[in-house]
Amino acid sequence: MSQQETHRSEQTDQSPEAAAYDVRAVQDKWLPVWERLNPFQADDDSPREKKYALTMFPYPSGDLHMGHAEVTALHDVIARYWWQRGYEVLNPMGWDSFGLPAENAAIRNDEHPATYTYANIETQYESFKRYGISFDWSRRLHTSDPEYYRWTQWLFLKFRERGLAYRKSSPVNWCPNDQTVLANEQVVDGRCERCGAEVTKRELTQWYFKITDYAQELLDCLDDLEPTWPARVVTAQRNWIGRSEGAHVDFAVEGRDEPIRVFTTRPDTLYGATFMVVAADAKLAAELVTDEQRPALEAYLDDVRKESDIDRLATDRPKTGVFLGVHATNPVNGEQVPVWASDYVLADYGTGAIMAVPAHDQRDLDFAKAFDLPVRMVVDVPGEDDPATTYVATSGDGTYVNSGPLDGITDKATGIRTIIEQLEADGTGTGTVNFRLRDWLLSRQRYWGVPIPIVHCDACGEVAVPYDQLPLELPELRGADLKPKGVSPLAAAEDWVNVDCPQCGAPAKRDSDTMDTFVDSSWYFLRYCSPGYEDGPFDVEKAKAWMPADIYVGGVEHAVLHLLYARFFTKVLADMGMLEVREPFAAQLNQGIVINQGKKMSKSLGNGVSLGDQLAEFGVDAVRVTLVFAGPPEDDIDWADVSPAGALRFLQRAWRLSGDVTSAAGTPAAGGDVALRRITARTVTDAAELVESYRFNVMVARVMELVNATRKAIDTGAGPADPAVREAAETVAILLSLVAPYVAEEMWERLGHEPTVAKVGWPEVDPALLVEESVTAIVQIQGKVRARLEVAPDISEADLEQLALADAGVVKAIDGRPVRKVIVKAPKLVNIVV
RNA sequence: GCCCCGGUAGCCCAACGGCAGAGGCGAUGGUCUCAAACACCAUUCAGUGUGGGUUCGAAUCCCACCCGGGGCACCA
């Protein structure tokens, strides 16, 4: 902040002229009043229609920042609009309060993670209140409270009973820095989503949610969400789920009972399969390899393991691999094809093995070229040369050749259908669908999370902690005890981890992992419906009344994380009979981020903008107006492009109106200046439409217009006593209550009313005021404007055409040329073609 | 490589296929002031990334390309 600006605002505050708007005094004045009135507490039993406004709950790291300010300011426009429109609005807030930052802070400061967590929650809570968001604080929750995570554990056990939570040994993503495993969704470009460290693989036995059981439904329902969800989220989820249709095909191996099963999307090219490739790191490779070739495979695996995931992601690396020494039988033509192992085939997608058709898959062709394997074209694509000579694989439609019964078929769909029928008849394959989505790995080797309520008993195996013993609370650990060691810190808490088996009473051990914090956030929006409920995670009747959330405002970074998991939980709970809806969020709005000088704010760049400083200098309302007015909600806001000082000026202009009105409160507006009344009516009507289509920036612009028009009416028009001026000023206060609650409340009081303006209701509009007395019709010749006519709004097309053709300027512009065509769109336009 | 989203005055952004400008920022001039700040008034500026097409008429619809942002990517 420049010295000058700081100086200026101080002067404004201390100005002896009482006419100046004192930002701080107004905030201090209304906050306790609102606290007392508590206008935003949602009533479950209200007869009014219900709306559920949801925004992504924050993680309690430090105080609120610009990002929180933006998302909640945008969100609050909708919530407050709904209240004004007469809905009963549920607008809750809570904290996603388990997680690594608190744990890392605890290690640093030798304290308990709860200390950091709950201190920050209090700070953020106070900041939110001052920021004037219309949250219903009576529903506040924290996912780290035992009363909350008791139900997270309950849900885990219920999911397990349904076969949707299970343990398996598998290669998993491991973050060497945070010393914990990660879900697929938390690995971004081979790096840990949280800390950026390169992710490695480990073979571990871990807990998974069987989200893949819902892959098809998660995909199908996206069609219904498409109209009301951001396109990028829908696309991201579709890509992530990654459905492909194809076939499983079995290749028999001599001397082995089990055939090698492959997944392919192109079973129609089966006659061109000249070799097979198994993922080098899959168990299958080790099983298949001959003793002779085993040293070669192991040497290759050593090389592969040296490569990080980052290296593996490079698409242009040369193909490598090793022959396993065995052959398999192509089921359609009986050919013996060699089986290779390579790292370009992924162990955990499909079956971990592929049939290689080098002529029609570029990756297979590159491999064939590297190892001098045969290439056989089976689809003759018109206009493309034989891949065996060009080394460019073809994948389009063409005529099948060298393909037995397929020969002569000319389209892919028929080819695929025909070959699948044959495979199914022979018992060597089946049509199938494959998904890219993997099961959700939920175990974490860290302390500050929900303990997994399972006891491992030598005799009984996995035993669930009985429901009546929930919550299974965390042991008290702090400081150095929490240091990551590669196993959960809970494992070292001897008193906690050693228990008697709940089933047989023998000594046993608790599961020492905690749950991914995304489990906590997969159902918090349900808990808000009945936050104190003690007989289950939520009251089924209350959830029925409020769900689904009508709007969910939050960041797009959760496109395939939280938003996918929450959808999965909702579907499972629906199947459990606890929810009527199968989708949690009816509509969604993703806000952009606040940047500065073209770059993300960061400590290293030194371009951070402190929310606290901005609020201190310009006040809550001006900051909120700045964020809402900056542009469309989805766009990023560059703080260097916006002007909180300008927003404050606007608010002061608006506020001044309320002091200028001289008519008494309650004066009927009828009979007031019609021109101003029309502007007011039009603004109210448009504002509703603009809010409903999330064009909040335009809505603010329209309020600015109304303020300008009212100013003009007071100074040079109808005058301060005109009832239309009062109507306009009151409308400004109501519209501003969506964005600038303090100024709006202050205006409302100065206009002679009781608080709170936030719930006075949306202004009624006399439809007669929306009908224009006359409109300007434009007359174009060859699409160029040549004349303007003032006409009645209900003028007929014939009359308008006649009027236009008779206009002196038009006659002159036509200049005697013959009129070939006249397009009339009454009452606004006439286009004459000559 | 494939798929989304966007490109409009000096800047941020508006504009049912119909007058390119709603609003703001900035700049300039004026009123007020001893002067300045604040406030108020006024003025200022683009033909919509490029090239085609559809249309009576295109910022808007279609095609290609360029630029910026994002998603997916050795997924068989």
C-alpha cells in the first residue's frame, strides 16, 4: 500500500465532517446487532421452500486469505439472494480439520496437532463473522471432533459390511517426504499433490474403497449434471473415470492352466497380433518367464525401478523390454506368438497384459521396430500405406485383410461385433468394458486423521470395532512422537495399539493407519442437515428435506478428488436407504483464484496481498464488492487490475443517497418520478436474472447505474423529496445487501427502517413500469444504420416498414435504387436491402 | 497428441444473430480549496486475435489457423 493512500483513508475516517461514511464504526455497530438478531439460522420446520447453499469448507491453516474472501463473497450473493426471495436457506460452515499441516506444525513446535488446529479455527471463525457472510453458525462442525469422526468410522464399517471397504496388497503410491501412501487422485504429474515430492511405488497392504463398483453410474450421472455443472469438471471426471469398450481375449500358454487374458479395444485386429506384452512389474511376468530368461527379466526390472514415475510419464521415450521365453496361442488363428515384458504396459490397467498389433497401434509398432518383430496389416485403410514399411500405424476404418471371416468387412463397428461374437462362441473371449478409475486407497500412515476401527487378531483376522465402542479416539501423541517413520505413529503407541480382540478376547492389535482426510469431507454436507444428531451420521428425514445442495461453490482443484468421492458416498448411502438423492450437488460454481501482477501469490515472489490489510484499509464491504465486481466468478482476479478504493467510493456514493432522501419512510412510490421508477423496476428485474445466471459482476454494475441515476434525480431531476427517489434508494440498499451487508444495513437504518435489510424481501416490481412508452427503432440499409425512429412498442411490422421507408434520411440514402427486400423486426429494427 | 475454456478501448470487463459500450479503473480538463486530498461535473479511447464461410445483418453461428489458460495422456 502506498503511504499516500493509507494517509488518505485515515483522514477520511477522522474527518470532522459527519457526512463521511465511517467504515470501521459501521462495522462495529452492526456486528453485535446481527449477532443478536441471528437472521440466518435455518429452520428445519419452516413452511417456506428450502434452498441449500453449500461452499467448500476450509482447512484451518492460519487466518483467512484472499481465496477464502473471494469464494465466500461469491457464495454469499446466492445465499443472501435466496433469503431475499423468500426461501428458507441452509448455509452452513465448518472445518476440514484433520490433515498434515497441523501434524507438521505439531512436530515443529513440540505440541499436539489439536492446538494448532483449534486455534486457527477460532481465528477463522472470528474472521468469517466480521466478514459478514450469512452462515448459520449453529451448525458448525469440525471433522476432527470425536463426535464427527465417530460417524466417519461408522460409515467405514457400514461400507465394509457391504464389501465396499477391503484390504489388499498392491503396489501403491508412496510420498517419501510425507512418509505416507497416496490415492491415485493425489498424485499429480508423478508428484505428491500436497508437498510436490516425487512419488515412488511400494508394495503394501492397505485399505481401499471399492469406488470402481460405481464407475458406470458415476459416469452416467454426469450427463444429468452437465447443464448445471462447469464443463471442465464434467470433462475432468469423464476423463478420470475413463471408460473404454472392448473385449477380454484369452491366449493359451502351453504347460500352463491359466491362459494370458488381455484387454483390447480393438479385438477386430486380433489377426494382426504378432506378439504379446506383459507389464514387466506385474506378477504375471514373473510367473511366465522361463528359468533361462529370468536373469534377463530381473536385470530389466532393476533398470525400470531406477526410473521414476516422472521419467515414465514422458511419452517419447524409446521402447524397452525383454523376451520372457514363452509363446502363447492366438485363439483365432492358432498362431504361436512370443510373449515379452515391457514397462510401457501398465500392471494396474486392464489385465496388465496386451496383445500387440503393431500395424494398428503406434506403441506396439515402435516396440516391434525396436525388437525386429513382425508387422502384419489387417486393416487396409484407404489412402494409407502399409505400416510395415512406413512405421506409421493406422487406426481408421478400412477393409479387413488377412483376417479370416472378417475379410471384406469395411467398417470397424461391424468388425468388432463380428469378432466378439466369434470369441464368445468359441469361449476364448468376451465383450467387456474397462475403466481407468482405480479403487480409492484410503489408508494413511499419519497421526492426525480418523483411526481405522479395525482390530487385527491372529485367530479371527480383521475384526470390526463394535459400533457401541465408537468413536475409537486417537491416543494423545505430540511433538517428536509424530515424526514420520514410514509406519503410522499410532503403531508406536503401545497402550493404544495393543488390545484384546473384540471377538475372541485374545491379545490383538489395532489397525494403526488413519483415513485419508477426503473420507471426512465426503459426507460433511450431510452432517450439516442435522449436526447434533446422535443416532447416526445424519437424520435421514432432515437430509431428505435439505438434500441435494442447490449450489456448491468452490475451487476447481477438486474436480476429480473431493467431488468424485462425495458423489460416490452419496450413491452408497442411497443404496443403504439413507438418502433419496443419488447426486449430492445439483449445481456447481467454480470460482477463479486471486492472483497478483499476473502471477499466483507466493512468498518467494513476494507478491502476496494480505486480506487483513485490505480489510483494514477499505473495509469488509469494499473488499467484497471488489471481488464480486472484478469479473465473471469463474475468472481469475488479478489484484493489480482491480480497485478496492473505487469500490469504496461507489459504496460511499450509495450511502450518501440514504442521507439525501427527505420523504418519510413508508411513503408510497406510486406517483413518483416515472423515469426513475422505470430504471428502478428494470434494475430489480435484471438483477434477479443476473444473480440466477451467476453474472454477479454485471449485477453490481447495474446497481452502480441505479445509484448514478438516483444521484442525478436528486441533484438535477425530481429532487430529494420525490417518492421515486426513496424507492430507488431503498432498492439500492436491498440489492447491496447481497454484496455489501454493512453499507446496506446502514442505509436501511438511515432510510428509517429497522434491521435487518437482509431479510426484508426482494422488491416488488409493477409490471407496468417494465413496459416502455416508446422504443428507438433503428433503420439499416445494407446492415448500416441510417436512421432512428421513436415508435410505440406495439407497432405493427407493416406500420414500421412504412414509417422507415418514408423517412427523409432513408429516402436519401436509398437514392432511387430499387428496394429488393425489407426485413422488419418490430419494434426495434428495419433493414432495407437495395 | 486428444479434449475443454477464453481472446472486445491504455487496463478490468458488458453487449436475446440487430446502433460495438452497461459499469469500473486510469488519463485529461473543470467546479470546490490559500493549496491539496475528498467529492462533483465533463471529456477521452477500440470495430471485437487472423483468414474464410453462413446470413438482409456476425463480437455472437460454422470451418481453419494463431495466442493464452486448463484437463487427460505409453490407459492397449
